[in-house]
Amino acid sequence: MAWSRYQLGLAALMLLTGSINTLAAKWADNFSAPGCDGKEEHKFQHPFLQAAGMFLGEFSCLPVFYLLRLRDRRRAHRDRDRDRDRDRDRDPAPAPAPSRPFNALLFLPPALCDMAGTSIMYVALNMTSASSFQMLRGSLIIFTGLLSVAFLGRRLEWSHWAGIVLTILGLALVGLADLRGNPGGTGHGLADVITGDLLILLAQAIVSIQMVLEEKFIFSHDVHPLRAVGTEGLFGFSILALLLVPLSFIPAGRLSGNPRGVLEDPADAWCQIRREPLILAALLGNIGSISFFNFAGISVTRELSATTRTVLDSLRTLLVWALSLALRWERFHALQIPGFALLLAGAALYNGLHRALRGARNTGNAGSDPQEREALLGGDGDGGNIQG
């Protein structure tokens, strides 16, 4: 079945905002500006401040959820007033499905995982290229698949295991490309690039714990994804904003990119933004894109399918890679091609793309299966991460 203009718009919005999210964060990292002393220029490396901004973008999904629910209630009232007899026996299907009462504090553990994983990924993005960053995030399906077996009692099919194996091979090639070519162009040495790659893998392990917690919670409480993302954003932003104070006094050694050598220096970030306003544009692009990306991703899953969302996310990685090369933020390395191909094949197998294609041949409508519209655990980890 051909896509409607609305569905095409959603797919384009997800692809565009997802790419902007990663590229805007890297763009901010590439700026150099004087700090508060006004003397020596240095890179804008403020990962925890950027993570707080990302959670602010996630939090914006919460008012969107309530606006959609209000719109649906008004629409339902109009329908009932128009024809009470006809609507009496029919339940309206609201866009944001109402959830049972729940304690919002249950989202605190996944929010803490999200906060830790996102902060680590922003630190890693300062040390490696945007394309390697995006590709290595494909390791999420490895950790999520194993944790789903251990804690959710799931039984992985052959396609899941094959996808995990292909992903491991793809990650090895991407890592080898960093070792041999150091394509990051970030100004860091090889040791920093390796550290950045390892931090990305560590972050994905933490994010996989978050996804398992969310999966168990959403299935048992039927919480709408926009409400879940917004609630986690509220917790993440509130906690991280408070943590910025002690983080500005903790020495970080080589992981620090500010003159004081601490984990985070909000005052230095503010001084750099004042002297280079384009940094603010990059930060606003990162904040705005994550909210639109979450909304578009959820809508694509509902309107089309979870596998469509997986394919679009893979195209996002390709777009980030191509634009990073075009902007000369990194150098091309041939090993990234087979590495990306294996990661794409692994994600496709793990998320059941082969079943969707087989169903399309049999029925001519791969998106009509209601089960296909459910997000597969580990299929897309951007829900709340740089998501990018």
C-alpha cells in the first residue's frame, strides 16, 4: 500500500530531525571560543550541559501528550453531540491512548539510566567522529537482546541471534577503522578515540537496562510513549540541572575539556556561548530536534511499522556519515563501508525486516499487521538518546 502524504512527512521528519540531533551536537563540539578569562580559545566540550539540554527536549514531549489528549477529548465530545445514539456503542480511539493510574516515580530508575547513558555518550562524542558514534550505537541490540532473555524471560529466535552476530562483526570493523585511520578529526590522539568508542559501548549497555525497564513498565501499565519520554525528560533535566553544581568541582583529568579540568563548567560554557553565538544555535538545534524526533519516531511506529522505523534509523546513520564527510569533519575509511553494511543487516534481522518483506509478498500490505506496529525491544534506542 502506498504511503500517504502524512506518512511520508512523518518519515522525512524522523530522518531529518534524527540526523540534526547528532550533527548539531557535534557542531557545538567543534566550536572554539575563549572562556571566562577571555584569553585562550578552547573547544566547547560541555557534555553534561548538553545532556541537560537534551532532557529539556524530551520533557517537551509531555505538554504535547496533554495537548493531544485534550484535542481528542474535544473531538470525542463533538462526535457524541453530533450523534449520541450512534456513538453510544462505539469507543473512540484517541491518539494518545489513556493509561491506567501509575506512580510517576516508577520512571525514576529508567530516567537515571537515561541520564547516565546520555551523559557518557556526549563525553564520547567529544573524542570520536559523528559517524563512528552513530554506528557504534548499533551495539544496543546486543545488550538489549541478552538482557531481555535474562530479565524479561524472552526467547530469542534465530534471526535475533544472527542479527547480534552480524552486529558484533560490524562493530569490530568500525572499531578497526578508528584504530587504523583515526577518521574522527577531533584533535584527540588515538588513545582518546579508543576511549570514546569504549565509552559509547558502555553507554549502550546502560541504555539497554533503561529499555528493559521501560519495556516491562509500559507493558504492565500501558503508558503512552510520549508521556513516558516526557516524564523521563522531566526527571533527567531536574536531576542533571542540580548535579551541574557538584560536577563543576570534580576533577576529570583527560576527560575534561575545560580550562579548570573539572567534569563540567557551566560558567565557562556560558562565556563561550556569549563570545560565539552560533554555539547557542547548535544547542537549540539539538534540543528542538530530539523532541520532534521522539514524536516522529513514535508516530512512524504507529502509522507504519516498527521495522520502517528501524530502516529510517539506519538511513539516519548513513545521512550523518555522508554529511560528516561532506563537511570534512572526518576522513573516509573504506572499512566503514562493510562495517555499516553488517550493522544494517544485523539491525534488519534483529527487528524482523525479513518477516515484514515476506508478509508484503504474501499480503501486499506489510504494515497491516497490528503486531508489526509494536516497537521491538532493542529495535530503536533513540527514544531518549541523542537519540540521537
